[in-house]
Amino acid sequence: MASGFWSETDKPIRPGFYNRFKAAALARIQMGKRGIVAMPVKANWGPPKEIVRITSERDLIDNFGDDMNYTAYKLGRLVLLGQPKELLLYRLVDGTEKPASLTIKGQAESESIDVIKLTTKYPTTRDFRISVSPNVVDENLFDIRLYEGARPVYEFSKLSGTAAEIVEAINNDQVNKWLVAENLIPENNNPVILNSMISEAMTGGNDGTADITVSDYIDALAAFEARQINGLALDGVTDPAIHTSLKGWLERVRKAGKKVRVYLGGPADETIEEANNRSKNINYEGIVNVGNGGILDGIAYTPAETACYIMGLAEGQDMKECLCNQTTIFQDVTKHLTHEEIEETILAGTLILRYDDGAVVIEDDVNTLKRYGQDQNETWGYLRAIRFMDMVDEDTSITGNRQYVGKVLNGRTGQLAVLSALKQYFEILQTGQLIEDFVVEIDEDLQKNAANDEFYWRWEAKYINVMKKIFGTGYIK
């Protein structure tokens, strides 16, 4: 069922529950965390061009490996440190991706032939190696051991029988996450004796990351569009062409009712003036632009990489929380800014980190919108407020579509029933001290000219912000 933006001159065609916002109206229906975030990544392991759900670092390592040279682990871990509800990763590949393989020889019918081919489950250049030897307890059985470099990964123990039976044992192993076996002698039904080998490298693999293009990122966005997500970041990419495509995609899906927020940043050598210029050029409430990077455990993350953590942190917060003055995981910042420079970032809509007495904190929760459009005001320039508006849009649309669209008669009784349910939502928000003094009512001005399948309602409320500026006066006697 459809949802999204509407106006008097651009009414949607599809049946659905539609919302729009004016400067006097902000709210959210449900309290608590949401925090489903997404990121396209480059990896040396994992299924290509598929979305994988990650909820822990163990999940991340099992699905994508732990190589810090690839953004899946380096930045996926950074996102998880922000503590979102869950992380969706999409492995980018350029078409050259290929799994590695190795052929095991053996004795079959008194001759040495190729018996079994082992192939990695995913395209990779990981240093996987295979050893084959008789079992230490029963030399009539065989063990196949998988190593990554010199590190043992897994062992298929006590294998025996025909090539088909050995292959079946490997492929049906419930713990095996690494190898796929293929029988190279399907016509042979006799038991085989595997030749011994010591740490033979699996070869021919390619991770498919050498030539990732804008179109590959666009494919990732198309995949994420079909899922429920709240935040999206790029994996440290600063290519202006990708940023432009991302903004166009975001504007389209937000207008259609998919309230995603995007987190971006620039390269390591970008000046704060360049970061501010990018914010001014974006000027969109759905995009947060990070202007400097954080340093953690000796690793200096670029602003674009730091944006991944900011996404996890922001989308993991509940509606009462705010990024303003929020303490981060970082131990230092890549750029220390002066008082004047910090003021300029706030005016430009650039989110920055500052070092403050042993901690690294976020200065303010600004997004890039600073030139306001019709029906907008300065409230639209802050992430907490946008998350607030997005949530009420999503919640009322989901509830409206499921319970009312096509199910309630459009007479005064049906209209009042819908209003009664909506008032209950706003009462929850008011009890939670997110809004106060709200009104929910029929929009009589628009309803008097409505078609017989249209219902117009309006609401207003006082939005309760967090304290950001506290002013005191001291008197000396």
C-alpha cells in the first residue's frame, strides 16, 4: 500500500495513507529504538550482491571475514560500535569475482586421478590451504583440514568411501561455511584412497573489488530500497558522482514514503571549508555530512568513514536522545577546529567532532538543510527533529494502511473513528514528554471539497526539544 508526500496540486493516484508536514507540526507515535541501518561494502568473503543481516561482530566475521583491508569489516565494525538495532550489508563486486579452488588426487582402480574438487563458498583471495592425511586413529580413514595461512580453520575428519560419499559428507556438514566439494569421478562407485598433501594453496580466486563503479552502488541502493531501513551510509566512498546519485535516490524514496536518512563525509585531506561547501551544495534534511574524522586505537578514520559510526549511533538512539554533545568511542579527532570554525560548521550544516577534556563528542546534531523551503523552518535543520517527523510519518502510514485504507466507511462516523485512534498515538507521545498541547481534528477547509473517497485530517503540537543552550547570569556583590 502506498504512502508518502501529498499536496493539493499533486494528489497521489494510488490508495494509501499520506502525510505532509508544516512548521507547526512535529511528532512521533511509538517510543523506543529502531535503528536498522544499511551499507554497501567491499569484502573478501560473503555472498555477492546479496543483503546480509548483521547483529554482532561475530556475525560480521562469520559472514564477511575480519580483514581490515576491506570495508565490510573495517567499517561494519565501526557501525556496530554505534549500537544500532541491526546492520544490513551488501557486498559489492565488479564482475571479475571468482571463488578459489583446489583439486585433490586419489587412488581409484589402481591409478592416480583427480578425485574431488574443493571450491570456496564465495569469491575470495583469502589464503586458504588444504592438507589431506590419514586419520591418526584409523589409517583407512582420511582427514581434510582447511587452513587460512598457518591458522587452522576447520577439519573434515574420518572420511571414507567412494568419491561421491566423501563429497556428500563435506557438503552436508552443517558447520562447514567455507567449502563446496565436487565429485570428479561420478561414474566410479568404488572406494577411493586420497593422496596426502600438506598446506596446498587454493588458487584462482578473485575478490571482485578492483573496479567497483557508480552503477554497482546504484544496484546496492535498489536492493536496499526493497527492505525496511532507517539509515544508510557509504563505505567511506567520497566520489562526487556516487554522492549525486545517492542524493537523487534518497529524494525519490523519501517522497514516496520511505523515510531513510543518509550519512556522508569527505576524504582525509579535505579542509573544513570544503566540507562546509559540500553541506551547502547538498542542503537536504535527509542527509548528514560529517566534516572531520575520529581516531580509535591508533586508526585515523576519514570523515566519510566516521559517518558510518555516526549513522549507527544516531539511528540507535531513541526519540528522547540527541547527538548534540554526545560522547563517542573515539579517542581523538583528525582535525581540531577553532571556535569560529565550529560556528561556521553549524551554520553550514556540517556535523563535526570535537575533543573535550579527554573525550570526543559531537558538537551538534545538524543535517545539511540550512536554506529552508516552503513550510519549513530551522527545526528541519536538525537530525533529531527529522527522525521525529520521519517516524510519525512511517507509523501513521503503516497503521493507516493496515487498519483504515479500504476498510472504513468514509462518513462522519468512520472519520471520527480514525481520529480517535490517531489521538491515542499522540497521547502516548505527550505522556513520553515528546510533545505537548496537541490537537488532532478534521481539516474542515480541505474536507468540504474532498472527493467521496478522500479524508483530510490535521494536527498540531508543540515539539519538545532537548536543552542545547543554557544561559546564566552571575551577580557579584
